[in-house]
Amino acid sequence: MKMISAVIRPHRLQHVKEALADAGIVGLTVTDVRGAGRQKGQIERYRGSEYSMDLIPKVKLEVAVEDDQSEAVLRAIREAAYTGEIGDGKIFILPLDDALRIRTGERGEGSL
């Protein structure tokens, strides 16, 4: 199993959710986060004053999948989150040793 974690632009979330659903993935966790990377912040205006935002609002998705689904999930996220500009995000792939469904006690891939 793999845990796929993606940090993307907030306005691309709906596109990514639809792409994951088309790939057969229905379970995911979404978290609002802030971060800094190559985008290096942005200048915002509020009531005529400019200020710098060092931490940019992003969305973090987490999806646990079986090994044979991981490439399709990576492709779906990348294609749906892509704008071609700095700040599109990152995808991290981690090995997932085990999982447990609380309601039934199922473990491993059956719990996903």
C-alpha cells in the first residue's frame, strides 16, 4: 500500500477530486494548509496597503491506495492540478505498512 500526499492550489481541488473519482478513488482527506517553496510568497493588497504573504494558502490531499493503483492516482492528481506555473504543488509517495478500519477491524488493503 501507498500513502499519497499532495499539496496543491486550492482552486484546483475540485478538478483533482473529479479526476480521482474517475480513477476509482473515493476516499481522501483534505486539509487547508499554508506553505512556502519556490513561489516565495506573494504581494497582497488590503485597503490600499500592500503587504507580503510569506506562507501561501494551499490544500493538502492524502489518499491511501493499493500499490497497483498508485500510478493512476499520481497521473490523475498531476494532470488535474497542473497549471504550468510556479506553485502548482508537490506529490509525495510514502510506503504504508498497515491500515485498520475502525468500524470492522479489517486490516491491510481490505481496510482501504
